[in-house]
Amino acid sequence: IDAIYRGLKKLGDTCKELIELYHFQEIPLKEIAELKEMGYGNLRKRIFDCRNRLKRLATEELKLSHTLKV
């Protein structure tokens, strides 16, 4: 969990905001699309890309924390 939060801090502002709106505040995609004035399909792709970026960053954070503990 800590690695995910550290990864979130490294994400760009837009990605961080979209992930927080969708996953933490559980706002439906259609509402987020209207709020951000984005097309629904574009928003879905953007969130998918942001999640992949967060996954990569969290994995790097896990590797880094493991390396520091050894």
C-alpha cells in the first residue's frame, strides 16, 4: 500500500486527480467525464494509462524499498 501512495505522489497532477476521483471517491466515469469536460472513451483510456503508470511506479517503489532493506 505504501508503494502505491509513493507512486501516486510521483504521478502527474492529472493522473493523480483522475485516479483519486474514480478509485478513492468512487465517482462514476460518466460524471468524471462531464466534470473534466472529456469524452467518455477518452477518459477511460486516460485512466487505463494512468493506472498502468501507477503500477509501474509502485513496482519501482517496491524494488527500491526492498533494496534499501537488504
